[in-house]
Amino acid sequence: MNFLARFGAYALSGCLPVALVLSTDGPPRTGPGGHFSPAGFPNLLLRSHEGKEVRFYDDLLKGKVVVLHFFYTRCDGVCPQTVENLLEVQRILGERVGRDVFLHSISLKPDEDPPERLAAYAKEVGAGPGWLFLTGEVDVVERLRRGLGFVDPDPEVDKDKSQHVGMVLFGNEARQSWVACPGGSSPALMAEQILWMVPEPEERAGGGGPTDPDRTPILPGGKTK
Amino acid sequence: MVSKRKGESFRRSKKGLAPGAADGLGRRDLLKMGLLATGGYLVARKGTSSPLILVRRRDDFPPSPPTTPWAVALPMQQVAQNVALNPAPAEFPVQGEAPRAPHQKWSQFLPQKTYELVAAETTHVFHPDLPAPSTVWSFNGMIPGPLIKANYGEPIVVRFRNSLPTVAQHVGPGRPEISIHLHNGHTASESDGNPADFYATPFFKDNHYPNVLAGFASTHQPNGDPNEALSSLWYHDHRFDFTAPNVYKGLAGMYSLFDNLDTGNELTGLQLPSGAFDVPLFFADKLFQANGQVFFDTFNFDGLLGDKDTVNGKIQPYFNVARRKYRFRMLNGGPSRFYEFFLSNGLPFIHISNDGNLLPAPITKESLRISVAERIDAIVDFSNCSIGEEIILQNRLEQENGRGPTGHLLDPDEAREVLKFVVTSDADDFSEVPATLRTLPTINPNGAAATRTWRFERTNGQWAINGKFFNPNEIRATPKLNTSEIWILKNNSGGWSHPIHIHLEEFRVQKINNQDPQGTLVSRKDVIELGPNTEVKLFMQFRDWLGKYPMHCHNTVHEDHQMMLRWDVIP
Ligand SMILES: [Cu+2]
């Protein structure tokens, strides 16, 4: 399967040196270690399983509450569990996915995962609206992976995609608030954590108020686990 | 499984590379050519067939703005003052208080003193050379927060009020919801600052600290075991998922506890250096942005290191000392750095206390190793120094990232210089270094009701304990009240160090890698540095209080990524 053929001009544009792409983006984009600053993300080009070109910042993050992780469709390690958990999160959050919360799964193996394959995968697992599976030029995916901290400090481990970082990042772009949890975490808890990021209409002056010490999380259609 | 070599299927050696990205051109060249954004990452590539790779290297970090060492005096921590609370604290939550379970044994330990610590967004000057004051989250406007001085037999209530911005107002790392834990306090669950019991502004919570000896309601009724007395504690936020940024932004302070041996008076009891010569030192490394604001990297799941060492809220301060003995209560306030302290003139440390628990006898050491959240109390005797002598407190432990120390000690000339002592005067010294300090409590490991094994793991960059992640609703162990257990902690996660902290009661190390503990490990501790390929066997007790408590890694970045579990003491 020829990646360049599938992506055409888009692939070529993705070959722009990363430094150039970033330097045209204005304010500093990174913190230490090349990590992105939550104050400004690069607007790199990706392609969704729906075949659409999307900009990382403008289309995927800006003004949104986002759940984001890296995976690949042929992963037989952590990905199946993470995706299963995210499906449960999607079920718990119901129609809020696509309205209040957006899920982004970015392929670590863009050469193996063109949009068509991602589309088939999305259908197979039962991902609903508001959940995008994304691929892109390999340098772009690598830049996103590093910028978002999905990196192992051991270069040998980092090279081995079967050991890729299985965290799920979630955040509120406008609030510059980001947290990650393990993809194998409880989906009910994950849904609760994600909702922390969503500005609630019922949000009190305190922004959520105190928690009940012996609470069980009450989630729309959710179960406690 | 070995991945396909990066770029193999793309053959883009001829196109798309920045001119400056050719082999052999360094960051400076790229900057000169205007090709590198200001972010401080390095664009490099390996061989002509591979794509651009952004390499993380220590020297890539945009450094904090320069600051002149030894320009600021070490601040003495201000002591919290007893104030009347309105409404008065009570067994059940009062008006304005966040929900909580009723205080256990309230009427037995009615507070004799009350304090109010207000968490708020304020500014703080870490160093006058920084271009602007830094926005911080502080208690009563102080970094670190006010020093609480407490006495055994004198129960207190500390009202921790949240006056931080609302969640909706707040932008940036951290979350303005708090749950304040008194680290090593023998504290009832509802006052323990459980990670899940956080509250937002304008609520407060009254934490009840009875300052009572462990065993008071079990093995040593009615007053507890005097050998269980604690001395150097600290309080900090414990809001789950956000502890690292919240504490990094300033929500922490220290707590000294006195009894009839460790009296706070060098004419009585053990006659340890006291008053102005009993100096708490809060160590915290930080990174600053060019504008002087603290920088917290949210896209780092491994651990954060700063390039500026602060002590009591100042970068590289100096401290004028007299020619006499001092007691330093040293706290590693995190988030992820470990220290091994040396004095530049070779002066020894007289190690008297581990994690706030006096040792059976002092141990003289050339260096002090402190992992995150550990405390060491040490006496330093400057009496043989000459007036004008300058002594640097050096950290010689090499650490490059959140994994923990590399295992290598830096040479003295490569050390991080943290604090400078300047010997400036003479002063009376009535203090002693007693031959014995506090006897270790008698324990009976053979009477342990259960043995539990906990593996601290890392798979696919995820922090786990026995393969599971923190869930505040999942109870992973239920020791029965007033029993003891053996807990075995294992770390096989190649190369990573985890400072593990267990709430409620300090433990006793029985074995470390199947060897008997030696030296200062023969002590009561509440944090164990669980290094790579290490196994420790701990004797644990669950006395006097019921309810939920956590065990977690105190590299707070690991903790926030769910290397934590809940256990409950049940009737
Ligand atoms: Cu850890």
C-alpha cells in the first residue's frame, strides 16, 4: 500500500520541516523538552477516518474538551483495552460526545493506517460521532507524539511501538488544563475525570463544589466501577 | 517486537528537509538560520534516510532566567498563630464546611488551639533577578505556608479554606480544588486529606489533628506509646490527578511536633538545638519561564525537574549562622527530584531523625540522601568553623529525568549548589547531641494478621500497582482496626525509582532485598525510596482510626498518573 499515493499532495505538504511549520505559527509552541505549551499548539495537518483534512489546533483542539491518545489498528498490546474503555466512556457520556467532549485517536503507524483502514476500524469497534481516528504524515505524528509527551525516556523502548505510551490525555484547551490517565483505567472514573473539564451549566461559583466523601460518582447512564 | 525503522517506507531523503537540519548543524546554527522556533527543542536527524526527529535532551530545555546565587537571605518560616474560628469547629461539618464524615473521637480531643490557613492565588518573589513576581497558590500568602508548631497532648484544628479562583476562572496547570494532607500525621481518615475529598472555593474543611501518640486507643491506652512520637511533618494538597501542579504552585508547608523528649527547648528533654537554631528547610526545584512565572509541564508523565533549587521559597539563598549547633529539618518537597546533600567543607551531618521520627541514636554521615517527601533532621555543628567561612550545601546526586537518580554521584565541582551557610557570629549553645534519642517501639512481626504484596509497575508508560490504577472507589485492602500486617513492596520496573508513601502510621523496614536494614533504615519511616529492582518488607500497623487511606508514589507526577491505591481500616 503506497502511502504517498493515498495522501497525494497532503503528504508532500507534510514534509515541510517541522521547524519551519512551527516558526510560521507565531508564539512559542513548546515548553521544556519540546513539549507543547498548553498556551499554543501547532496547527499540524492530519487526516481523519472520514477522509477529511483537519488541522490539529483549529479543528481538533480549539475551544474544545478533548480526549486524545495514540494507538494503531494492528496493536495487540494496550490499544484494544484502551479503545474498549473509550467505547465505554462514549456509552457513559452518550450524546455529550461530539457536543461537549471530542475523542481523538491518532495512529502511531500512519503508513499502516490510512483513512480507509481507520474508517473500517471505527466501524468495527463501534465508534460514534464525535470520535475521530486520525492519521498523518509520519513526521507530523511523531511531532505530536513528542509534543504531547507520549515518549519513553529510554530511546530503545521509545523506538519499540509495542511499548508505546498507553496514556489517555484529556483536557480543556481554553482553560489550558490537561491531565492524563492510563488507558487501562476504569472507564467510569475516566468519564468522571473528563467531565471535570467540561464547563457545567450547573457549575456553582465554586466550580464544582466539594465532593461527598462517600460519594459514588453519578454519571449520565453510568455505572460505578 | 521491533518496530520498522522510522522512515523506511517513505524515502524522503531528497526532499523536505530543512537546510539547517543537515548532519552536523547544531542548534545554534539552526537558530542563526532562523529555522528553529523559540521552543528550545532540537531538530536533528539520524542519517539521510530518516525523517526529522525531535530529540529530548537535558540541555535542550529552555533554562530559567539567570539568577545570582546567594543574593537572598534564607527566610525563616513564619509560625502560624492560634486564631478563633467562626463558626467554631465541631464534630459535624459546620456552616461553610465541605462535606465530611464526623470527626472521630472529637469529644476526647477537643481542640485547644485553632488555626486558619487560606489557600489563595498570590504573588511571590523567588528571586529578585526574576523579571516579575511569580503567581503562586499559597497558604496565607506564604511560600512555603506558615509553620505549624504543635505539642503532644494539645489537639488542634486547622481550617483549610479554599479562596483560590474558581474552576471556571482558572487557566493553566493545577486545579483550584484542594484536600490537605498532614504527611505522617496519625490522623483520622476524615481529616487526612483524602485525594478524592477535594473542595473548591469558597468552602473550607476543618482538619482535626489530635496530636496523640499511636496506640492511644489500642495497644497503649489511654495515652499512646511515647516511642511513637513524631516530630517533623508537613502538609500539602492531595487533590487527585492534580497534586503535582497544586503543590508545585505552592500549596504546602511544614509542621513541627514536640513532646517531653523533643521539647523545642534546649535546656530540657533531649536538649536538641531549639528556637532560632531549629530551622525547617523546605527544598523544591522549579523551572521558570522567561517572564518569571513558574513553568509546569503538563505533557510529562514521568516526572519534572527544575533547574532552580529553592529553599524556603527562595532560589539559592544564603544563611548567616553562628558558631554553634543547628538542627535542620530538611524536607524534599518534590515534585520528582532526589537529593544527596554534602557540605562543601566536608563537615558531617549528625542524622537524628528519619521522616520526622527520631532515631534510636544519632548517626554521623558525610551525606544525606532524601527522596521525594522524605524528611531528615540533622544537626550541623559550626562551632569549629572560622568567622567568615562559607559552606555550600551541595546536591551531588545525578538525575536527568523523572526516572530517579542515575546512580552516579557528581563530583563536587559539578554539584548543584543549593544553600550557602556564612559563619558570621558566635552564640551560646546549650544544646546537646545525646547518645540516645528515642527508643524504637516494640513490635511483633510474627503477630501480623496478613501479608500483602504490592508491585509498583510501569507498562506502556502507565503507572500501576499490581496491574491496577488508582480508583478512589476501589478498596484494594481492608486491614482490620488495631491489627498489624506485613506489606511487601516490589519494584521491577527497570530503571525507575519510586518514593512510596503510606498514610496513617509509619512503618518499620524488616528486610530490604532480603537483607536486614542497616543504619538509618533501622527507624520508623513513612516514605521508602523503592529503587530499581528493589523489594522491601515492611511491618505495618493500623491502630486507633477507621476509614480510608491511600498508598502512593510520592513522585507526584507518577501519583497523578494513578500510581496510587486506596485501602480502608475496617472495624
Ligand atoms: Cu513513582
